[in-house]
Amino acid sequence: MTERHDGGVGMSPAQHRATLSAIVLLIVALSAVIYTGVDAGHGRGDDALAAPRAAHNPAAPVSTGVWVGTWAAAPVGGEPLTDGDGMAGRTVRNVVHTSVGGTSARITLSNLYGTRPLTVTAATIALAAGDDNPAAAAGTLRRLTFGGTPAVTVPPGGQAVSDAVALAVPADSDVLVSTYAPDSSGPVTYHRHARQTSYVADGEHTEDLTGGPYTGHSTAWRYLTALDVLSNEADGTVVAFGDSLTDGVTSTPGANRRWPDVLADRLRAAVASGADAPRHGVVNAGISGNQVLADGRGRPADNPSGLKRFERDVLGRPNVKVVVIALGVNDILRNRALADPDAVVAGLRTLVDRAHARGVKVVGATLMPFRGHRGYTEPREDVRRRINEAIRSGTVFDEVADLDKALRDPYDPRRLRSDYDSGDSLHPSDRGYRRMAEAVDLAELEGSGPARL
């Protein structure tokens, strides 16, 4: 056979060897480029997404699930007597209770009522070692970062959300969030009625495990307004939006017996039993003394109205599906003139419209009785009755939780049943709070979108 030299398929052995060598060199070169690209890009990502090499590694691992609220507290105002030094030079260790669990966590810090920047130079999160003490469970302490750095400066009126941190957070458990600020930001943004003991230590002790330095005690939550988790246990958040009846001011301290706590217990139990129940975290957005229409004093207002804080405390929560609104009794009791029931109902409808605009379902509660309370009058009782009539008519909310019917005395419907009464004829006992939670139909918490009213 005659060899061809025209570039066709017929090549000499020397040409074959040269061509093969060129192909091999090209493959090696391409492989080097690809390897370098993987090492420079994905290599750092793999390291960041790996399981933590030490307890302080803040990187969150790859996980499925969605971000939901497991705990929250609405900022109420500036803590009295903190205008000067505030919490400067001290570590605040807030103790909060989860509604659902997750594989990663993040927090929100607020300086809403501060008059100067709040600089937090260290923050940590850990599981509590036990009830009613500031010790951290071994192996659970994690440093928190904000935008990749351990310090964050929150401007007056602002808030900051931490980076996600890898931590297995159980449902129905206590979590410790510790923050240290070397300088004062002016009034400390706080939630007054925590019904939970938190702790304070002189100096920087955010990474302390023993709890020994935490000799100060507090019945308020400071700076911390939210704990979110990346969860496989839940696919949405329920927000309980209300006043002191939601805040749980007469519930047993440290026992988590507010009605939103009991609602979270019911949801977990229903899911665990295999019942067809919503898988939601529950967060409490109750503020004692809160009204639908009127703000408190100050700028920004202490105890802002439901209308003013709805975006922040409800729609600002992660993956919120449903809000339960139990608000209006303080519009009656705290109004020196007789409250206008039509105005209160119009305010409630405005909240519903805002929720619907974001695809959030609204369950509304009737107003519970308060005969025997120092603020009771027959004209005020008539206002309450008229508001409840509007709520029961089905023209205000998507669904109704009839708390009035559930807790009233059958022999005197204008007052609470005695075993549901804490003793002041307005706020429930622990048993009354449980009854409030039981009056919420779990099926109505399915976030299937708002109904047409």
C-alpha cells in the first residue's frame, strides 16, 4: 500500500507518534486548568461547608430544610435606668425556649431604642445545660459572626442578623445567647415581661461554659429579638400577635406556659402522632399593654401599636404562613373616652389586608371577658360585645378562635371562669392559657393562603 502525504488518514508511524504526543499534552494541560479551578473555587467552599472542625467553627453545613422562627420577642422600649452606661462592659446571657428544632441557627439583635451605635464585639450561642441556670451544655457553644466577622455595630434604630451557625437545636429546649458590648449604646432595647430568668456577668464571658461569672439576674430579654433555625421539622412560622394575654404576664415564670408555648406543644404532639397537622414553628409577638390603634409614648414609640409594628413583628419573620391575632382589649381598657368599636374593627381589617398582601392567613380571636377588673364598666362591656359580634360574623378574619366562648363563666359570660382566672379578672391562670391554646383549631393553622372575606 502506498503511503499518503496529503493530510488524509493515511499517516506514517512518525506522524502518528507526534499526533498522539500532542493530544496527551493537551489533555494534561486541560486537566491542570480544571483542577486549579476546582481547588481555587470549590475547595474553600467545601471547607466552609464541612462539619465543624472545632466547636467554635461558625460555618453552617449543607442541609435541607427551610428557615423558620423557633422563638421571638417583640422589642418594647428602652429599659429604664440604662440611658447612661446601659450594659457596657457586661455580658448578657439571654435564655430562650425553642418551639421547633433545626440543624443551624441565627439570631437577630436590635438597637431600636438605643441613642448611640451598639457595638457587640463577641456573641455566642449554646444549648443550656439544664433548667434555671446559665451553664452551657458541653460541646454546644458556638461563636457567632456577622458578615463573617465576630463584631457588629448596630446603628440606633437598627437591627442585625447573624450568620448561620452549625448547631443541632432541639425542639422544646432552652438556648443561651450571650452578647458582650464594651460601650454603652444608650437605652437598652428590651422585652420587659420575659417570664424567664436570664443572666448578666461583669466583663467578657461570652464563651464561659460554667455559668459561674453570671451572678446578675434579669427578668427581661435584652437586645435579642429572634432565634431562627434551618429546620426539617417545620415548613413555616406561626406568629402569635397580641397583648399581655399573649405575652403571658401571669403565667408561671420559667415554665413556658404562655398560650403560644402550649400551641407549639400541641403542634409537635400532633405531628409526632402522625396526625395531619401543620408543621410550623411558633413565635410570640405579644407586648403587654399593646393596642390595635394607639402607640405608647416616646420616639420611637414605646409599645408601638399593632398597626405600626405588624410589618416588623409578623411579616418580618421567616416563612410566616399564619398569624393569630388576639388584640383589642387594651383599646377598650386604656382609652379614657369610650373606644369606638368600629374603629377597632377597621384596624383589625387593616392588619388582615396587610397579611393577605403577603399571602399570610389570619386567624382572629374574640376578646375575652374582664368583669371584676378595675377597668370594667358596662359601656366598655358593650364595646367588647360589639367587636366580638363583628369578629364572629366572618367578615374580619379568615378563621376565628373564640377565646371568649372558651374561657368565659357560663353563669356570668361577662367574666372569666374562676379556674381560668389568675385572680385579676383579666389575665388567665396557667390553666386558662392552656385553654386559650386549645381553642385554636390546628387545622386552621394550615397556611393554604388567605380565604376570601
